[in-house]
Amino acid sequence: MNPRLKYEENKIPDFSKTELQIMDLLCREWSQNEIAQSLQLSVGTVKRYKKQLCRKTGSRYFVGVVLFALRNGLVKLNPMK
């Protein structure tokens, strides 16, 4: 098992409602500032959530979180027009 991973293989970690919201908005290319304003959080809090999401998914960079979310059906993106 990869030592970076904080979840067991084939098991999706428990994400809080806020973590899932932030994951979804970041996958939709919202900026940290936009997310902070929308969810009434500080930008620092959004950054902490991003780090937490990386840790929970075993990702070095946030793009890994995006891939994890897409592969596991945690976000649904609209088709490009």
C-alpha cells in the first residue's frame, strides 16, 4: 500500500459535506476566493480543506483529487458545449 494513502484501496474515505462542496467547486474551476465567498469561509480555510482532501485521497497535487473525484463518481461534470 502506498504510504501517502490515508484510505484503504477500494474504499472511499468519509468526506464532510463541506469537503465535497469544495471538491465539486474546484473541479468546476472555481477559484479559492470564489469558493470562500460562496461558502462564507476564509481563503485560508479553503486552502486547509484542499490540503485535507489531498491527504485523504493520497494525492500529491490537487489534480490528483480531481482525478479521484471523477474516477469514483464524487462529482458529475456537465458535458462541454
